[in-house]
Amino acid sequence: MKRFSVLAFVAASVAAPALAEATKYTIDPSHAQIVFSYQHAGFSTTYGMFSGFAGDVMFDKEAPASSSVTVSFPVRSMFTGWEARFEHFMAADFFDATEDETVTFTSTAVEVTGETTGKITGDLTVNGVTKSVVLDAVLNSQADAYPFPPFEGKPALGFSATTTLLRSDYNLGAFAPFVSDEMTVEISFEAMKLE
């Protein structure tokens, strides 16, 4: 799984100057999470999480559709709450993951759909397979001065997004349909202008 780039857009109510420039925001790993869930035989919903991922948002306030996002994180950073499940996911039935295997997402298009909403299309690479996916994204907050240390006073953005993936699209479809092929993915992160 390689770079997972995700979320970059915002609807601005300010008049745009003739030449707008995208500003680089760096994702804060301490406030960056991806939660996935799937059905287990119709009896329960099982959850897992990736946290502390890295990435950048190129945010164009005046032309949100020109924004972009890039994210990456190690497969083995997955947390499932049960060590035996984690080890099974890392084994041959699923990822057969090496220490340096990553998930990546790189946006390819942003469509603004509302004042704080949009659709982010991008290339998601998981388990060596790259597919185009669409994220339903929301700009949760935008501030010229973040109120908390260690980024106090820095310009900041907060995003969330959701999508649905099929495990089988990434050669991870073991035990379907007993374990649902469809997975729900929820993403939330904060990003700061550090330069």
C-alpha cells in the first residue's frame, strides 16, 4: 500500500485575485487518523485504524478546485485492537506486508460541491494495486492562527472525508462474502502552514 493522498479543497467566499497561488500545509501526524470498518458474517462490525500518517495539502483559497493532497503511511502502522488480527492481516492471506510497505493517495481532481464540501478524486495504491477513488470531503475548519501548541499562531486547516472500498479490488478479498468485501473508510486530519 503506497501513498495515500487525501483531501484538499475549500469553498472561499472572498473575491479571487487575478493570480492565485496554492499554499502548502503539512499534515499534523498527532491529529491524523483513518478508520476502516467491515461486517463480520452479519453479526458484528469490526474496526481498524491507521494513525500518525504524513502528507501535504496544497491549498488554493481562491480557487479550491486547484488544490491537491498527498498522503502516505506504512501498512504495518495498522491498529486493530487485537494482536492476532493484526498479525493475520499482515500475513499471506492479506497484505503479506514488509516493514517498508506503504499505502499512498495522490489527488488528481477536486470538485467543489458546496460551501465546505467537495469530492476529491485520486489514485489510491494499496497492496501494489492502484485504483482511482473518490472521497466525499468536508472542510471542518480554517483558521489564520491555530490556537494550540506546538502550532499556535500557524494558519491551519481541518478536513474529514469518507469513501467505500472493495477489498477485492486490491487483492485483499480473502473470506468474502463471509467477511464483507465492502469497507467503509473515514478520514480526519489537521494541517498547518509551517513555512
